[in-house]
Amino acid sequence: MTTPLPKLTLNNGVQFPNLGYGTGLLTDAEQLKKCLAVAIESGYRNIDTAQMYANEHIIGEFLDENIKSGKLKREDVFITTKLAFFYHQPEEAEKSIEESLRKLKTDYIDCFLIHWPSPLKPAPEPGTSFQDYFAKLAKGEVEFDLTPHIETWKVLEKFYKQGVFKAIGISNFNEKQIQDLYEKAEIKPQNLQRGIAVVPKSGNLERIRSNQQVFDFELTNEEMEKFKGIKGEKKIFDLEILKNHPYYPF
Ligand SMILES: NC(=O)c1ccc[n+]([C@@H]2O[C@H](COP(=O)([O-])OP(=O)(O)OC[C@H]3O[C@@H](n4cnc5c(N)ncnc54)[C@H](OP(=O)(O)O)[C@@H]3O)[C@@H](O)[C@H]2O)c1
């Protein structure tokens, strides 16, 4: 039996299941579909993907197959996806969003985020892996794109107003960038990545199951004290390759 998972309520009333299944680096269709099946069976109802993860089409196929066979309804699953670095220019953003909807085989996305605040241009040829794209960046073949965040944000607002996005937000933005966008935005960003929601990634079926079993135990006071005693702060995913970008957040 699966434990019903708690949810966060976003500032527009949308309910965000605060344990999601993270799909970064999972690009093998057969493996990811098996993992998604186990995640859904175990009770996850929140799938975290991104244009950069190059797996939206696999998730779309999985959902379509399960919806058609009656195992799932679209509204049972909360989908988050994110705008890639290289689609910040409004026209590019719009095209890429249409592409995400097509790949995910859905007419709405529960939550759409700007993935990173440091855009690049030009967009890669279809099929280019992001490792190859960053290799080009290292060779100076990719430029910094200085499209102001608000210009990209307006595209997200347009889809939000049409009901295509149920919630919109940002990730990896620093405090100043968040404040700046907050002041200029008509629809205020929902800054999920700083909330308490987590999206553990595992490509291992047993670990997908065990990562879901986190709401039926508590750490003891002694364990909490040890936890607080861990010294130092370290950001693991800081994308240092972008550190010279004028919009680098860290
Ligand atoms: N917004 C952003 O910019 C951003 C950035 C980073 C991540 N994310 C999201 O967050 C998700 C998780 O990211 P992450 O950086 O934390 O993941 P990660 O480092 O890519 O993957 C988690 C690692 O922990 C292992 N693992 C998972 N469960 C485990 C368990 N119970 N015991 C031992 N090892 C375990 C996994 O191995 P196995 O696969 O072999 O289990 C994997 O090596 C991503 O998939 C993505 O959806 C978003």
C-alpha cells in the first residue's frame, strides 16, 4: 500500500506534491519507462523534467500509454518542466514551449520554470547533447544571451493566462534576480526550488521505492543535532562553466 504524499499549496492555490520523481540524466527510453512505472506504482504523482534533460518525449509516451490504457488520468500527475538556457529569446521560448507540449503529449503543464538565469545563444541543432553544447561554450563557439529575464517571463505569463501553464516559476535565480523579476512581473514567480519540495532522482527500481518511504519516520533529537552539526555550505550543482556570464547567479 502506498502512503498518500503531502502537498504544498502555491500562492495561486495550485497543489504541488512535495515529493517528486526527478528524471535528470535518465534518457534511455526503456529504463525511464520502467522507472516511471515503479514511481507511479509507489505513489509518486509529481514528475520533474526539463527541456535540457532530453527526456520529455519519453515521459510523454509513458503518460500517453498509461492514460490510453486507463491506468492513469492526466490530472493524476503533476508535471514540471523547465525552459532551457538557449531558448530565452521570446520567439525561441514560445517555439520551445510548443515543442515541450508536443513531446509531453499534453495540452497543459502543471508547472513551468525558467531553468537557469544565465542564457546562451545560439540554440543548438536538434539532437545536440548538452555536454556537446557546453563543449562548444568552452571553445567560445556559444555566446552569452543578455535577453532580460522579464522578456522571457512575459512568454510564461502569456501561457499561464491561456491556462496552458497552471503555475510558473524560476530556478537557480539569486535573491537579487528574484527580487528584480518579482517587481517587474505581472504574475509573480513561484519560487519552488527554494521551497521544501524534493525530487530525488534514481534509475534504480528499489531506490525509487525506498525514496518514497520518507514520511513514515522521523529523525530523533540526537540525529537532528548531528545533522545541524555538519559544517560548511556547498552548492553541488553550480554550473561553474557559466561563471563569467553577467547573469551568473552564484
Ligand atoms: N532545477 C535545477 O536546476 C535542478 C538541478 C539539479 C537537479 N534537479 C532535479 O532534481 C533531481 C535530483 O537531482 P540530484 O542532483 O539530487 O540527483 P543526481 O545527483 O543526479 O542523482 C541522485 C544520485 O543519488 C543516487 N540515489 C538516489 N536514491 C538513492 C538512495 N536511496 N540511496 C543511495 N543513492 C541514491 C542516484 O543513483 P541511482 O540512480 O543509481 O539510484 C544518483 O546517483 C534531478 O533529476 C532533477 O529532476 C533540478
